Amino acid sequence: MPDLDRAAALVDQILDPADGLLARLADFFEAAGEKAKESEDDDAFDLGADFEECAAQLRDIGETLHDATERMTALAPTPSPVRAPRSLGFAVPVGITRPVPGRSR
């Protein structure tokens, strides 16, 4: 597997909208924000808002890069077709070598 294909697979693991690392991290910050807001402390409410803002930013990043896996895969060069060797116009039997002109055995 070429390096770009491997990189695209890793990008997919990070950016998958349902199970990717970025989505899970956003879920974590969202939950942490809700928990922080449950406290009656003023700073906890601000911290909760910060966590929720972070979650929103992570989701925005995921949306911005939604097609990054496909774009990364498309960067991989396509293999060129294998060309058949040119015919010399005559066949040389296997195991027999041709003498080189100007050289004696």
C-alpha cells in the first residue's frame, strides 16, 4: 500500500463523521461542557461554554475536511501500463546466445 493510501486511511480514521477521532473528541468536549455547567460555580459555567465552543470548532473542522480522504487518495499516482518489449523481428531460442559482431568466441 503506497504511503498516500496509508495516510488517507489514517485521515479517514480521524475525520470519519460518525466514529472518527475528531467526532469522538467533539463529543467528549460537549459532555465535559455539560458536566461543568452542572456546577453552581461561575467559572464552571464559563469553562462549560469554552468546552462547548471547542466541540463546535472540532465539528467545523470535520465539515471543512469532509472529503479529505478522497482527495488524499486521488493524490496517489496511478501506475502506468506495462509495455510489452519491442519485437526484434526474429526469435532467439531460450538458452542460445547470439554472437556479438566483431568478437570471436
